[in-house]
Amino acid sequence: MDLLLIPEHVRLDLYDHPESSLYFNVGTDDPEFRNFAGIFSDRIFETFHQFAKAHMRKGLPLVIAGGCGLNCDWNTKWRETGLFSDVFVPPVANDSGSAIGTAIDAQLHFTGEAKIEWDVYSGLPFKTDSQLAVERYDSWDASYEEIANMLSTGLILGWVSGRYEIGPRALGNRSILAAPFEDSTRVRLNEIKQREQFRPIAPVCLEADAARWFGCDHGSPFMLFTYYTTTDSLRAVTHVNGTARLQTVSPTTNANLYRLLLAFRERTGYGVLCNTSLNFNGKGFINNLTDLDTYTVDHGLDGFVVEGRAHLLQSSERYADYQSAAGRRDRSGTIR
């Protein structure tokens, strides 16, 4: 870092008196500061890029590890430089991956074997550690078509399927899902997540549709690269710069989420959903019914789905609207 960020590129002396900056303590919601932060990030990347271009052998693969591997913009920029034959970022590039690597190193030391059977969905199974209050929820075994219909009418649902993901990104087993069409959905999701409104919401998309909606002609299953959205219809998942931090899904990467996306596409024409992590702020994925119940009530979800069983909050105004919009609606979505 000292070699690259020399005074020729960065005025490090300004850090001696940060209070003199126009941006001192303006907050992350200040639009000028966000613009400045973007420009500064691009300048740092370009400094690294020019160094790599001048000093590294071209045509080799690049492996990115450490927390910087979660910077999707930089990952994408490295791929676009054309300096490398491939750019690989593991789905657990941060400290959670260090634990796995340490375990593999120990296994190699004691057994001579470094290979393990592992995929990104290697977390613990969900725990039904309590009973839901029957007067709080309407509960039933829901089809993918029913869940897709609820999402298409504006309900925001927690989604629990199989073992939870290892790593920092929700990849469809501990997710909050919503329709991707309205910017107001992004606003509501950030309110549910209790985080700043400038934060983007990521899309999950059928791999077969990724080229059409995001210009991505290959699998991108770990949400580690950005792509430009090709339509104005996906406002909830399109960042202010026109990009989206995409996850693609196929029958082999996540079968349950794949079927839900197929059902959503059948209903709306888009095999795309908002996908953000199901967790309390600053904590890991929710993995038991007690916490999920608390989160749903306290954070304003309309309900949740656990292994195909839907639980909808009777107190949710949106759920009430779903039931009665334009007449009485049954659970299959048919208006009666």
C-alpha cells in the first residue's frame, strides 16, 4: 500500500487536519460525499491497475482473496482490464473463508489430503425451536406458484430453504425476497434491514435469463460481480449507476429458488427477484424459528416461508390487501 499510494497519487498530508475537508462529518447520505467516495475508489483502483499493467505478466489467472474480494465493482473492473486469463473470487473471500482454509490446512497436515466435499450451502439446517402463535399467522403448505403470486403483488417475505449459506452474501437459502420492479420496494427493504437508503438491493435471476436482463452470458452464482441492467423495469435492483450485483440460479446451483423464479417468470415475465440477507443487523443468518418470528414482527416483513410452508402475518396490511384486492382472493391467486 505504501508503495502504490504515494504522495504523487494521494494527498496523505490532508489526513493531518481532516476537519478542514468539505466532507468532514457530512454523513454517508450526503450526495456530494457519495460522489466523492466513488471518484476516490475509482482513482485507487486505477492506481493499482496501472501498477499491474506495468509490472505483471499478462495472460495469467487472477485469484482475489481477503475482504477486498467482496468489492464487486473492483472485481468487475479487474475482469474488464483484459490483463488476466480469468478472474476468480471465492464465495467466502472474507474471514469466513479463512476458517475453511485453516481447517483444510490442518487436514492436509494430519492426513496428507487437502480435498474436501464442500459447497456454499454447507451451513447448519434450520431449527424449529418453538411454536408460532396460531393467532398471529395464517399458515399453509404453499406451492411455488402461490409464493410467486404473493411476491408479484408486493408482499415481502423471508425465505428459508435447506442449510444456510457460508459467507457474507444471501444466496437464496436465508433470504428476504421481493418483486424487483419498484424503487419503493428498495426503500422498504432498506427500512426492513435498518440500513442506509443509498445501499443497493441485489437481484437473483434465472441463469438462462441473465443475458437478456443483465448482459451476463455465463453463470454468476456467488453475487461477486456487477453487470449493467438492460431494462428500466427492474428499478428495485438497479443501482444509481445502472449496475446490479447479480446472482444467477440454475437447477443445479439452487433447485428450490430456481423453481420459485420459474413460477415468478410465468406470472410476470421476469425470472428475477430482489434478494437480500435474512439477518439482524450486524449478525449472521437467522437460523431458528424464534428469531425468524421476532424479525418478521419487529422489522415489518409480511410473512415468511420455511421449506415450502408459508406463514403470513394476519396484522400485515399488505397481506390483507392481497387477500381482498378487487374481491376475495384465494391462496392460489384466483379472484373470487
